[in-house]
Amino acid sequence: MSDINRASDAVIESGPYLYADILDMRSLREIVVNYEIDWLIHFGALLSAIGEANIPLAMQVNIEGLHNILEVSRMYKMKLFIPSTIGAFGPDSPRHPTPDLTIQRPRTIYGVSKVHAELMGEYYHHKFGLDFRSLRYPGVISTDMPGGGTTDYALQIFHDALTTKVHHCYLKPDTRLPMMYIEDILKSTLDFLEVPDSKLTMRTYNVSGMDFTPQELADQIRKFVPDFEIIYNPDHRQEIADSWPQSFDASNAVRDWGFHPLYDLPSVCEVMIQSLTPRYKPRGLRKTSVKE
């Protein structure tokens, strides 16, 4: 693992950790040579809302950094995985469901940079034989704190439900977006990386576990926190969400490499509440099952 930030104790204890700046090509080459790297998994990027707030930095990190990653992968014949996103689509794309191959005209610098990454990776694959792979992730649900993405209300809402019991949502109640629980993200990514290259019919695939609206999520949370309240105050992120897919067609991933998510909305709510409850120990939390 690597980053430009100081690692937490948990990260340090989990295995090797390095300082790595994707804008520093010399440093990247040194790491690859010194540690005999053969797979490069590139997650470095500014997300949608953060990117719109600092477009020059997003261009530098998301595009210039990508070019360095592609070149070092080509030079040392590494395999390369770069995640993509629902943000790679735009208002002209079919939204429900959105197929793997369709028009992509995103309206955020994050989305534009991810389309660029998809196309550059595919170009390097055909031009140089680079084993490039990418998955278009939907909104990712985990117990981590939100990181600046438009779908991050689906993280914050659980923290609010177990503390203040009130969530102020920056999206409208009927804004449908595709989502996926972190365990499904990790498993699908590992499965995808292990698939023989010969079985892949494309370099970038959609993956998704479920799709829901803020209202549907709030209703499910009330099965655990009956007095939970959600207040809607749409802001600039609503326009971003309105240009994104409402659901993903992941049939090609199912066909080519057996993609199979395990978590749906009820099971995600159950595991999130169970995981976060010890952190907050809210009063009056109702012990129940999503199956009732």
C-alpha cells in the first residue's frame, strides 16, 4: 500500500507501506524496481464533488498521474488495474440500466478523467499489449467516513442515524443511484484480477450490487432506528447525480467472469447498523431483523 499521507496504525500493522507520489515518475520507477512489483492497482484520484472544487488539482492528479502510471506499467510490463466509476457516464447516456458500451459524455472533471483512463488503458492494451483492467464502481458503502463523493450520503446517513437520528440529505428523495457494499467491491475486484486475460471480452466492466433512492434507504434504516428523520436540502451535487446512471447493466461481467454480488439493500443496512452500533452505542436502538 502507498499514499502521500501518513498511514494509520492499522495500515502500518497490516503490511508494507510506502510513500508514493503518482506525479513523481522517478519515485514510481524506483518502487517498482526495488520491490519487484508485478501488479499495479491505481486508486489515486480526486472524487466528484472534491474535484469540482479544485479542477486544476483534479486534472493534475487524475490525468497527469494516470499518464505516469500507464507509462511505468508499460516500461516494466506490469499488469494494471484502475477503477472507473458511474461518473464516467453523463446525461446523454441511457440511465436505467446503463450498459457497458454506450455514449459517455460526463460533466465533471472526475468523470472526464475516468473516461480518459478507460480509453488510454484500452489503447495501451491494443498498442503495447498491456494487461489493463477496469471496473466501473457504483457508490461504495462502507463504515469509513465519507470522502467527498456524490454518493457518500449513503455512508453519512448511517452515522447520523446512530447519533443525531437526523440526516440532512443533499439529494432529492427520489434520486436513484447504483450502489455496492465494500465486501462485494473487494471480492469482485479480486475475482476480476484473477481471471485469465483470454476470457475477457472487454477491458472495462460495469459492476453493481443494488440501486436505491435516499427515501428507500431511510425507510430501511427505520426498521432499526424507528424515529430516524431525513430532511432534504438538495445542493450542487443533485445536478451531478441527475447526470449519472440510475442502475447498471452488469450482464457482461456475469457472463465473462462470473460476477455475483452478495449484498442487497436490506442486508447492507443490517450489516452497517451492526458494525457501527458499537462505535456510537445509541439509546433506544431497536434490535430487529431486516427480514421482518
